[in-house]
Amino acid sequence: MRTYNGGTAMRTYLVVIDEGEESRVALRFAARRAAKTGGAIEILALVAPAEFVQWGGVQAAMEEEAQLRAEALVAQAAGELIEETGLRPTITVRQGEPVEVVRAILEDRPDTAALVVGAPAGGAPSPLLAYVAGIDAGSMPCPVMIIPGSLGDEALDRLS
């Protein structure tokens, strides 16, 4: 269990980010919530498994490129978070199917206060969002916060 202030359990918000604006909104919400509650942020960037390519070298290059893009994305998000709130997030980059990766991380971290996922302002939800809000929503090991991607900073401040 993660601790701070002499052993008091820390509330950690796990935020799944990608290149969509809704994940930035979710991260801002979680950061404000963590700052107000004395919590922490863990940023999770997912790297989709590469499709099979006959030539192993090409597939390895594609996987490495996807990993580097995810690392750059999470580094930029972490930098913005530190600048805005002073919170230093834990950064995790994992390759795999989003639902499986998130379930595994939540199993490994029973002290997670909430899973924070952004919802797009328009269009279909991501497979992860559809999963956590769908039929298995009641079996999640922690609360799930679904943050509308259309929220502005004023609304985020008011709601967090």
C-alpha cells in the first residue's frame, strides 16, 4: 500500500490517457481531486498490441514506435500536471488490450481510490469506457469516475 504523511494511506487516482482530448479532461479532473484530498495520481498510457506482420523486424519497429509515442504522451501529460498542480504522478506505460491491462493493474493496486476515464464529447466510447460502464460495471474493484470530455476548466474546478 502506498503511504504518505507518516503512514496514512494515500488516495491514488488511476487515469487512463491517450491522444484524445477527453483523457486530458479526465487527467485535469483527477489532478484537482487529488490535490484537494491529499491524494496521488497514476497516469496509465496503453500501447495497443501491434498487428501481426510477417517480417519480425518490421513488427518490432512498429511496436517500438508505438511505445515511444505513448511514453512521449505520458511525459507531456506529467509535465503539464506538475506545472499546474505540483503533483508528481506515477507513470505507467503498458502494452496489451486495454481492459485486460487495466484489470491487472487494479488487481495489483488494491489501494486505488478510483479509476478515472474520459468520455468523448461525441462519437462512440472507447472499448475500455464501454467495458467499465457496461455489463461488468458492478464488478469493478474500485469506483469508476467517467469524466465528460466536454467539461471546461470552470466546471472541473466546481465538480472536483
